[in-house]
Amino acid sequence: MGFPIPSEKIERRHYINGVFSESSDNGTFEVKSPYSHEKIVDMCEASVEDTNRAVAAAKAAFPSWSNTDPETRGSHLKKLAELIKQSSTELMQLDAMAMGRPVSQYFDAMYTASQFEHYAMMGYEAQGTTSLNTPGFMNMTLRQPIGPVAAIIPWNIPTMMFGMKMAPALAAGCTVVLKSSEKAPLTPAKLAVLAHEAGFPPGVVNVLGGHGTPSGATLSSHMDIRLINFTGSTLTGRKIQAAAASSNLKKVVLELGGKSPALIFEDANIEKAAGETAFSLQILMGQACIANSRIYVQETVADEFKTAFKANFKAAKKGDPLMPETQQGPQADEIQYERIKAYLEAAKEGKGKLELGGEVTQVDGKGYFIEPTVYADVPEDEKTQKEEVFGPFVNINTFKTEAEAIEKANDTEYGLYASVYTNDLSRAMRVAKAFESGVVGVNCTSPTNAKDMPFGGYKGSGQGREGFGYSLDEYFEIKSVLIRIDNAPQPIEAKVPVS
């Protein structure tokens, strides 16, 4: 199989302080196609020295960038947005090559461009408050950029995550070191090329390729990084938070795993619910933290729902992710493929009933493909009911009452995205309120979202929020400034601090 973008035209180096450079120790890692298993390119692996150099560049660039007016900062973001739009086809192909994302489902470049367009003028939102409530004083708050920040992005939507983390940080006046995933480093490296073309000053944008160890671990514990924003597994999120706590208590924003439930009541539009929940697990081949991996259906409509769901779920055409007719690509790489296979074995050994799939497969002898898999009547303490499978795998269980459904849906340490399908508005609002979840879909489900709504999780699904109107706040510190305007002596009691 040939690739639409030859390896010699793929950027494989780090972008540090405005310069593309090899690893200091000449370290590399291999990126293979999850469809053909052929090598695409050897990417540079960031060492501790490379990571420290990127942080030093961000630290040196911070004073100037943070004091640049928002319109000037925004001009670079606008230029980058335009370049991303122009490069949409290439970004689409790179993601298909690296992690199997079907080109038929690709909207990521335009979404990412919209992030930079939106935040291009949002620097003007960095405004504080004033208060005259203390006699003799006019007090105010200042919102100032927190400092050099780090972003560690996942492999499932690398282009979108680049925009979601980079754009608000830059708009706020922060400088950034971003580490891409070793599974999908091609689009972040291309975006670094575009950022360079957009004219950001040296050190403002830095992009590294590599594994969690050493580069991710170095960023997490670095004394000069003031905030780290991570999207990925809950296990890794815990490690990052521990490293932050044991170093300089840097601020941590985490968007972690999910075990996202959908509740289907008997008065719902069953065909619609079945189609949308199936698509939730088809997009990204189930490799999404917001995928509906647990579905609870009211007993009276369970058979009808399962029949419709399975018809939708198995209909996706498998194949080469670079072909426009492909709807299900391979899993991201061999490690991810073997991980899902282990869950398939656990399910076979468990007490649930296999309704669809349960096997691995290939297309024309190629690819890390998993058959869309459905189990029913799975005990709530089973491994596949408690843990995030991250593949085209779903458990469909039943319930009798609303209270039972809510109890089962919340019986997890995850709380990222939950859905309810019903035509009873009162019930929908009761359930939405009761869900222990950062996002709730009513008569819709993932990947449905809204750019101007906060996105983030309860419990083990993370902390902090992202989204227009919310991301920017994460990158500011708030400072109180107390200004005496009355020179008369203060009463002695006014001088005593209140604790």
C-alpha cells in the first residue's frame, strides 16, 4: 500500500524556540499504519534535554508574549486558523495514516480552525472587577496569564485537541509546550509547521513528539511549568496530578476516561435512540471517552431496541481509512488492538450474553479490526461493565424503574457524558439532574456537543472545564489589588487582619 503523503514530506522533528530540530540523543520511534502495518516514518523522540529546552524557550518567551496586546496575539491565531483550513485534506490524510481515522468521518480540521478563530479576539476578555465596599479603598482584581503551560494530548483526536488546548492558552497570553501522543504524532507536527508559518514569536509555541516517559513525565514535574492540561486515561491523569503535587503544585486540568451510560425509556423514539447510540460507538472505532459503552433499556422495549441497535451497529463498512466509503477503520495500533482483545476474552468468560460480534477480523488480510460487539444482561460487577474498553464494544442491560436506571448509571467512578432518551420532559430533567456526569444529552448522545458549553467530568473523569467561555479562565491567575484612596488614619480595628 502506498500513502498519499510520502514519508520524506512528513515533518518528523520537534519544534522548539521557533526551530525544527532532531532529538538531542538522536532518539526516534516508529509510526506504523494500523491498516497496512507498514512503516510510515520514524518520528523524533523527545528526551529530557529536549523537553527542558522547550520549557526554557517557553519561559523566556512568556514576558514578551504576555505583554503583547490581544489584537497582535490574535493576528497570529487568525493566520493559523486560515492555514489549518487550507491544510484540511493533508491533516485528514495524516490522521487516517497514523491512527486509522476514516476520512469519511473527518471534520477535525475545520473544528480546530474554529477554535483559533474564536480565541483570536478573546484576549480582551481578561478583565478584572472593582469594589468600593471597603471604606477608604477602591479595590480591584487583575486576571493575568498564569505563565508557561504544558499540554499533553491524546491520540484519538489529536488535531482537535491541539486547538482546544493551544488556542485558549495563547489567547490568554501564556506560552505553550505541547506533547503529542506516540500513536498519532503526524498532525501535531504538521500543525507546528503551520504555527511557524503563522509567525508566532520563537518560544511561544513548542511541539514535542514522544512517549509519556520521559517527555510527559518531565513536563508534569517541571518547576517552570505553571499549568498542565492533559486529556487521556484516568491512570495517567493520577500520575500527572501526583507529579504536579510533588513538584511546584502546578495547576492541573484533566479530561480523563469515561464509561458513558445511555438510558432508553419506553416512550423514547427507539429507532432514533438506536441509531445515535450505535454511531456513538462507531465514530473513532469506539476509541472515545464519551462513547456509549453502557446502555440501559426499559424492559418493555428492550428487544425492539436491541434489534434496531444491532442493525445499525454492524452496518458500518470496514476498510482502508483513506478510502471515502470506509466507515470503520482499524484500531489505532497493535497495543490498543491487543488491549481490546483482552476485554473480549474477559467478556467470553463472564456471565453476559453475546448478541453480536465478539471477534477480531481483517479486511483483505489487513488491519487491526474488531467486530462490533454487543453483550446483554451483563452483571454490574463484570470487568467490561466497570472498565473503559475503548473499542466498538457495548453492554446493553435492562431496567424496570427510573430510580433503578439512575442508580445503575451512576454506579461507576467515571462521570463524563451521559444520555437519556424519553419524550417526558419532566423525567428528562429529573434524570439530567440526577446523573453524576459533566455532560448530559437529552434525546441525543455523543459525539453531540456545543462549543459554548463547558466540557469536563465528574469523579474520576477529571477536573476543570474546556469550551468557549470556560477554557480561557483556566489560564489566568486572579490578583487582588488594594488601593487606599482615603488618607485619614484608620481605626485600630480596621488594621487587624481577618482570618
